[in-house]
Amino acid sequence: MKSKFDLSILKTILETTPNPYVLKDKNCIYVYANKAFSDFLGKDIQDIIGKTDYDLFPEEEAEKYIIGDKAVMSGGEQQQEEWKVQGDTGVKWLQVLKTPVLDKENMVVGLLCSVTDISKLKRSEEMLHENEENFRALIETIDDIVLVGNPDGSIIYSNPAASLKLGYNQKELCKLKIIDLHPPYLRKEAAFIVSEMISGNQDVCPLPVLGKNGNLILVETRVWLGKWNGIDCIFGISKDLSKEQEALQKFDQIFRMNPALMAVNKIPDQTFTDVNDAFLQTLGYSKEEI
């Protein structure tokens, strides 16, 4: 028995679905548009039917859409595209599935387009990309050494400050492991401290790093686990303490050699923690007594 299908049911489905649907003839003229498409463009149905993309969109966009339509109809195969549309309600992103419509002789007579609004997804991707760019800009410009390594410790990224302070270019650093930047006699201790930091048992690694020229650089290093380009990684940031150390040494020289009596007291009990030579010589106490 030959089954009958009520086309009004199909029309009801298309009119109630939240996704926009349109039907174009072989000349790319709109012959049907559902309410969702009308709402999406912010135009009445009568302002869409009988029109082409040139009537609905800016010329450059319309040209692109029509070229795509004709390519699908001439090829006879379903294709998916992404459109950036300037409608009456603002810019939106669409994911468009184009399906050739065939007659009884399997000849292409039109095109059915189903549309999915992916504007929120696109905005999320753009925000994610912008945040990533901001993050990269930050670590590219800070004065601290930033390294990213694989779980085995191989370096996969280094910021410009790392090259400037360590004397290696990025290619050279990417041939090393993070542990290689410590002096050989400290590497075993460094590996232990890093494992303790990752486990949450220690906050900072106080060990110095070794520059390409063999000079030791005093740093304070923190590490944590994360992802880089979608893969598990180890982040490491080392604060260069050279300037602080230099300032401390200058202060110590001024403190020790100052002819005035100088002392450092601990608050709140006001006990002495350090005194200079003039203090000892003038008052006649030894450092141990003070």
C-alpha cells in the first residue's frame, strides 16, 4: 500500500523549530523562509521571499554566499559553511548546512539551507583567543624567567627574559630540560624540591640557575602543573634576585662600615638581631653578648 505523507506536518516542524531554514530555487531566489530565519534577520517574511542575497546582505557578503550556493548545486553534494552576517540586530555567526534539492529525475532544482546560530560559541572562542594573547603578552614582557616543560621536564617554551638572563636562545633552551639549568651538583636537590612543590609540600625552590656563560643567577622559583596548547605541562617562573641581592650587599656594607652606632631590633620584644662594628667598638660589647 502506498503511504501518504502530509506536507503540512513538515511545514509545521520547520515553522516551530528554533533553527532558521530557507529554500532557494536554482537562481538563488528565496522561495521559503521559516519564522526563525525571519526573526534572525529581523525582517518580515514578505521582505525575504522572492529576494536574493543581494537584497538582504551587503554586496560583498551576498556575492560570497551566492557563489557557495551555486557550487553546491552544481556539485550536487551537501556542504557546510560558516557565515559572518551583518543583520538588522548586529553581527552574528552562522553555521550553514546546504543540501541540494532534487526533482523526480534527480536534477538539482534548488537548495535547502539549515542555519545554526553559533555567535555565542564564536564570541567564546574570540574571548579565549584574546585571553590567551593577553597571557602571552604578559609573559613575553615580564622580567622574570618563564619556562614551560613537558611532564618529563623538557623545555617547550621560554620567554624572552629567559634568553636574556640565561644567555641561551629559544632553540637552545628547547634542547634542554629544566633541571639542566641548575649547576650539576644541585640537580638532584632541585629535582627533589620540584617534586615536593608539585605535591604541595613546598612553595619555593631557592636554588640558583646556571647561565650559559657559567655564571650563577640567584633566583626564587615556583612551579605548578597545567596545560599548554592542550597538553599536560609544568610551568615554572623564576624571579631574578640579583638586584635584591646587590641592594642587600650595598646596605650591608653601609651598615657595617658606618661610623655611627647602628642596630637592628626585632619587634615587638625589641631584642637585638644585628649591630654594626661601630656599635661594638664604642660600647665595648662583643656581638655574642649583644
